[in-house]
Amino acid sequence: MHIEPKFAPSLLHATPQEQLEYFESQIIDHPHLEQAYNLALDCIEFSGKGEIVPIVGPTGVGTTELARMLWRYFRDVRTTVDENGQVLPITPVIGLEAPSQAGRIDADYWNRLLAEILRRGGDVLIDRKIYVPPSEFILTHPIPYADPLKRGVDTLVNATVSMLNRRQTKVVLINHADRLFPESDPAGSIRSQQILMDLAVQTSARFVLIGDYQLVRASCDRNNWLRRQNIVHFRRYDQNSEEESIEFSQSLIDLLAHIPTHQRLEWLSAQGAKRIYLNTVGCFGSLKRFLLLALQHSQRTGKKMTEEFILQFIPPNVVALEIAKEALIGEQLLLDVDAMEIEQLLSQDSSINMEIKGKGRMNALKSPAAGRGKFGRHRIGERKPSRDPVGDRHGKKRD
């Protein structure tokens, strides 16, 4: 497969750092990215108040790149005017990364996370200062004071709710959100669910959780929480589909065409494309990452980026194997069922109900205790003479 360059010729004379920055900034609108992006926008725009939008996919599929695209889409709106004509600063989108944790979600963890949301929203800083936009000399709306280092979770939740409403924040993007639901801490996962739902219900913001399949696995073990949300599955390319194999190869060639260097790869064999697919497990994020490493090494050493050269930088087989296992298990969690299964179950359920109802009627006609309460026993307060006689133990009535 011949690779025709798709970059400006002037980049061939740019510095190595400029070439790296250009390639790193390139977003190839491959079909799975475009599909996930449009579905995410639909879910964010049309989901109801209080709903969460999870975006999940295998490691290296490109969920972080998708998050950046969403952030850029929603950041455009900067200010709004209130009924008095005053310009109010707003923060239409907040993007952050869930803090790392040692397998436990406690109050301190959420103190850190809420404090970071407040920082990114521009209202409350860790050094006890209140942010005032450069264009404003007077704060135009009240902001409840909360010191993230000293106040409790409830106080910070209230401050975050107020900030999101005042700043008219539409979207809160949390990357690596699987960290909020560690499998080793069921109680902490439930805490994360409750706080996120409280924030979503009390604001107009849509909370978008971005992570790998652990996000689904850990949180769906209890009450099927994420399955009830508007979930976006950012899939890898499946080699078992001829159409997806072709799409992956075409997107691969498109990405290689944006490497702006004289040492760039000019030809890729079908066998080389297959090897790249297998070791990236069809994940475009991993593909771009290893090509960036190859470009850096080529610039440092001056070596030509041949097929043999770039294959040195693909993920090792052992890493690819673990990612493939994770992807297959995660995909099983999100598999849909055929409509025929629903129809068969409902038909079976209908016949069972009819049988139960029929038996129930017959038993009601035969039972002398019919109408006497649950399990055919006496109603509450009704005595049974043989076990609870009225009088003394000799059967004599008491005065």
C-alpha cells in the first residue's frame, strides 16, 4: 500500500519539535471515533436531568482523544448576559482526570476530586481565594465559600452544585473515571454513585465518565447502575469483520500519511498492516502512540522509517494479549441480545402466569380458608380457639 503524504510541504523544513507537535495534534476521523463522538454528543444533548453519560472502551482505543474533542466542542461559549445586562462569566465545560487511589474511595478522595472540580470551574481555589475573571472588577454573583482542605464532603458538594449552576456548566468530563469504582471497595463505589447522582440531579450539567471496561464491570456488579445510563461504547476494530478490517487499514494509511519528515514510511505491506492490527488489538490510540515513538527515534537517529523500523515500536505480544483479553471480556458485558430471546421469554412468562392463575383459582374454590388472609390463616386479631381458648386452661370462662 503506497502512502501519499498529506501534510504541508513546509513542515519538512520545520524543527523536529514542530514536526512532533504537528503529528501529535492530528486527529484522524476514523469511523469508530466519528461514531462514538456523534453518539456522545447525542447522549449529552438529549439525556434527561440527572442522567450520567459513560464512555467506555478497551485500553488504548482513544477515549482520551475523544474527551479532548468533546471538551473543544463545548468550550466555545464564554459569556452570557443576565436580565440586568451584566456580563456573567461562565464555564461551559470542565475537564479533569479522576485522582489516583490506593483501591479505596473515602471522604478524603472525594474532597480532592470536588476541590479539583471547583478549581477548574474557576470559583474556589485551594489557597482560599475566589477567582475573579480579568474582565470583571466586581464579583457579579455570590459564591459560597468552602475551603477544600478543611470542609466536609457535603459542604463541597453544595459548593460544587452552586458553582456549576452559577457558571452554567453544561458538561463535566471526568477521564479515568474507572478509578471512582474500585472493585476492592464496594462501599466506596456506592459512595461515588451517590455523589455523582446528587451532583447530576441538582445541576444542569451532564457528567461524562470516561474509562476502560472496569468502569462498567465494577459499577454494574451492584444495582446495574451504569447500564441504566446513556452509555457510549467506543469499540476497537474487529478483524472478524471484513468491513472493519478495511476501515482500520485505510485509517492506518491516513495516519502514516501525516508523518511530516523526509524519513517517513512510503510503503506498507498487507502483512505489516496485519501485524500492526494484532499488536494494537485494533485500537487507534495505541497505534498513534507507537508511531509517535517511532518518529521520535527516527528524528534522533536519522534512520529511515521503513516497515521493519516502525514494527520495532509496536506493543509487545504479551501486552497485546492482555489488552485483547480485557477487550473481549468487556465487550461481553455490553453485548445486546436478539429480540427473539425477549419474545420467547415473554411467551414463556405468559404461559407460566396463566398456569399459576389457573391453579390459584382452583385452590381458592377448594380451600375452606379462602378469604381468611395470607396463607389461608386467620386474619390478624382473629383467635383460633384450639390454640388460644377464651377462659382458663380447664375451659371455664373467666368472669
